Amino acid sequence: MSAGIGAHIRRQAISNAFFNTLINGWVAWLLIKENPVLPLWGAPSVAVDLVATGFLLPFIIALIVIPLNRRDLRKGKFAVLRLDPSIPLHRWLGPWPRSLPLRALLFGLIGALVVAPLTILVFVVLGIDPIAPMHFAVFKGFWAGALAGVMVVPMATLALATPD
């Protein structure tokens, strides 16, 4: 991977992490601030919120990031990234579908079926139930920021590796 593409993907990961930390923390606070506590299970709950965000956030980001990076590729800002099978991320992305909706769906499913359940498991293991709204809003902001920042890397890599 060229230094230019690597720097571009890092900038996107950092900006997405920062933006999503602020927005998701703020939105979480607005939605739950009236609750005395937020339970781990039920509705509304930490688990429901994390699974929903785990799906929607990567799904929506993929629908934005992939087309923007493909546009940059078409405009000639970058050469097509050749996936190197010796790099685990590239090997994992190799068989992904070319369809934007399917890619977005797969990223959403990874968030909802892998990331969110692992996070909920940490809450269970640590015995965090219930949680104060402010604590959850802060956690949610940083969690969503980390999720966005990490997921943008394979999204941008896929987009830059698949010309039109």
C-alpha cells in the first residue's frame, strides 16, 4: 500500500472516529437523559442500543465512505490498490461482493452480530447493570467512535481496491 493511500485511510479513520464519538455520545445523552438508570436488558436498554447502533453505524458509514473513495479513485487521486494476500485484512476482503448494498449490509452485520455482542459480554462479565445515563452516553460515544474508526479502514480499502 502506498504511503499516500495509507495516510488517506488513516485520516478517514481518525475523522470518522472523532465525529462519531461526539455525535453518538450527544445523541445517546439526548435520548436517555430522562431515565434514572439504563438496564442492560429490556427496552430501552444498553443491549438493544448497542445492537442497533452496531448495525446502523457501519451500514450508514459504508454507504458514505465507499462511494466517496471510489469517486477519488475515478478522479485519479489514487492508483487502484492491489490487495496483497499476505496481508490478513486484504486476504479477508478479497472475496467480498462488489455490490455497495451488500458490502454495507455485511459491515452492519459484523457490527450487530460480532462487535455488539462482544461488548455486551464485557458488560455481563464486569457486572455492569444498570448504568447511569451519563456514563452510558460517554461510553456510547467512545464505543461508536472506535467502531467507526476501525470499520472505515476495511471500507476504504475495499473501495480503493475495486475500480468501476
